[in-house]
Amino acid sequence: MASIPFEDVYGPPQRRATTRHKGHAAARLIGFGSLAVPLAGAGLPLVLFVPQLYASHFGLSLATIGFIFFLGRFWDVASDPIVGALSDRTRTRFGRRRPWIAAGGLLFGVGSALLFFPPATVAPLYFGAALFVFYAGWTMIEIPFSAWAGELSGQYHERTRIVTYQQTMRAVGLLLVLILPTLIEQWWPADGVLKLHATGAFILTTLVLALMLSLTAIAEPPIPAQGTHRIGLWRSAGLVFRDRLLLRVLASDVAVTAGQSIRAGLIAFFCVSYMGLPQWASGLYLLQFVFGVAAGPLWLAIGRRLGKRETAIAGELAQAAINIALLAVFPDMLWLLIALAVAQGLTQGSGNLMLRAMVADVADAHELATGHNRTGLFFSVFSLATKAGPAIGIGLALPLLAWLGFQPKGQSAPAALDALKYVFALGPAAAHIISAALIWHFPLDQTRHAQIRRALDARAATVPVEA
């Protein structure tokens, strides 16, 4: 199969793409995207209270828990690209993404049951094994699920719409899983195991329903024909990591998630130590996610008007401005902090949404240049970037605060509290500005993507798709 040189794709735009495409029905996209609910519902508790409960109630040391989580994330680094590449190469009568999601759902369910319904006595080996199964199932769902979404349409704005449904369902999952422990804390504040069990029940119930809906809501698209010359897994990964467009999207997403993790990691410290309002530490985070549910459709509408690159830049600069405005918040100004939390919720995920939709467009450009469809591998690398951002953000912010004299326990000096506010405000702001700068001149807009799709469609018309 002949390939088209990548440089030829990015010639001067010839005409504005105006082709309208009848998209997938909203009900089917909701069913397909519902799988994001249990995934999001499982991820947040792992950060918020699972480590604390396994330490306080089951007696595991913090060092042991931290080491096990480190090994789990290290496993992710290895498994994500492997699952992405293998799902690209899978050929079954059920499709290439669906079998991975079904098998991953089984592992994810077993891992969730082990993690959230542990025995009375827990050994480190048990916790490590449960987390290993949990992460393995998660990867087997998340990577093919994202790739499948990217392949459902070749249309520029329809892809953004599909990802918007996914991200909105993810926000719903985060909101619901935040509400449940909050209610339990109001009535049974000392019963941490009940909170663990209730979260596990939520994950398993929504997982079963979501698997049935996601696997049946929308058919997989035909498997694209591949070139006659197939290369090895590691060489495929090398080609992906050398893709300059993908690297720009990845770097931008690392900056986005780093900024978000600084805000999430410091918001409790800011409320408790600077504002003197410990009762608002969880409430503000919950409030942000309530308005975050409405953010997806809002940014989809903006994206249709402006395009993905321009919308991502606008969203990142808006979030930077909101974070900078936190410098105007003082301990007696709860009203302003609440207003900024609402604004943060309404801009929440704007960059994540557009960047995720852009990955599929970049995968199209790669397929045109190489003759190989590697959408699953592309999304697996994007997943690694999404995980790297929080590690970088928290890894920089917490040591910086310690160096500036902030004490999480006890009383900090006024200068240290001011430093907390500056890091809480300016750290995320700088990250969002960097994210916008990285994609400022991103060349793959709607017009150029339409040229790529026309070339791919013309090539597909001469080569039969695989069964």
C-alpha cells in the first residue's frame, strides 16, 4: 500500500470544510459513554480515601501503600502501550476493541471487589495483588474504549461531540462517587469500612450496567486494511513517540493535568490552613464537579464555532485567569472563593476534552503518512501523559511548599501561608498557560483534517476493509 508523505498533507488550505455529517443519536452516545461512570467512580476514591483507610483501619504502613501504588503506576507505563498496540492488531468477528473491553470489565470487576470488599485482615500481598488486577482491568477497558470513540467518526466536530459525551459521563461518575462518601460521613463519620463498601457497590453496579450498554449501543466501525509490511510492537511504539504532532498534544495534556493536580492536591490545605474553613475542604471540590457536569456541552458548542485548537487555548487561558484571581481571595472572602470554584467547574476539562478529540485527528494524519492505523496505540500514549501530569504537578508543588516553610500540621508562619496561596493560584495558572502555548500554532485544524480524511477515504475505496 502506498503511503502519502506527511509533509504533503499540510500544504496550504484549499477550501473551508463545510460538509455536514449526521452524527450518532444522543441516546446511543450516552449508552456508549456510560462506561466512563464506573471508571471515574473508581479512580477518585483511590486518591481520596482508599490509602487512608487501608492505613488506619487495616494497619498497612504508609510506606508500604506508597510503594505498592508506585509499582501499580509503573505497571501502567508498561501495560498501556502494549494493550493499545495489541488491540490495534486484534481481529475477531466481534471487532477489535469489544473483546478487550469485555475481558477488561471482568478483571476490573474482580479487582474492584477485592479492593473495596477486603477481608478483616489485609496483608500487603493481598493489597498489591488486588491493585494489580484492578489496574490491569482498567487499562484493558480504558485504552480500547478511547480508541473506539476516536474511530466512531472521521468528522472533525462529530469526534469532539463523541468525546464530550464520554467526558460528561466521566464528570457524572466523579460527582456521584463524591456525593456518596460525603453523605455517609454526615451520618456515620467513624465508619470508614461502610464508605469503602458503598463505593465498591456503586462501582460494581454501574460497571455491569455500563458494560451491557457500551458493548451494544454502537457497532464498531470496519477494521481498516493495513499495509502489507507489518513492523514489530516496539518499532511501532517508536514511530508513535517520534510523531511531532502527537508529542505536542501529549505535552499540552501533561501541562493541563499537572495544573489540575496542583489545584486538587492543595485545595484542602488552602481551605483549612489559609481560609480557616475546614468544613469547606470537600464542599468546594464537590461544588466544582457539580458545575463540571455542565462544562462538556458548553465547550462542545464553543468548539463547533471556534475549532478544537482555538477552543483548547481559550479554555486554558480562562482557567489561568481564574486561578490568578485566587490571589484576590483573603480569609474573610468565602463568597469570592465559591464564585471562583463555580467558574473553575464551568471551565473544567475544556483542555482535556479538546486534546483528547485531537488525538484521533493526529492518528488519521499518521495513518495517511504510514499506511497503518494505530489509534489504540496513540490513545495508550495519551493515557500515559494523563498519568504523568499529576505526578509532575504534585511532585513539584508539595516539596516547594515545604521549602517555603508551610507546615501541614500545626501553625504556619504568615509568610508560609502567603506562599501556600501563591503556589495554589500561580502553579495551576502557569501550567495552563504553558498548555495553551504548546498548541498555539498546532497545524491540524478542521480544513486540513478534512483534506486528510478525503485522502484516507480515497485510499480506502481502492482497498477492501478487513472483516
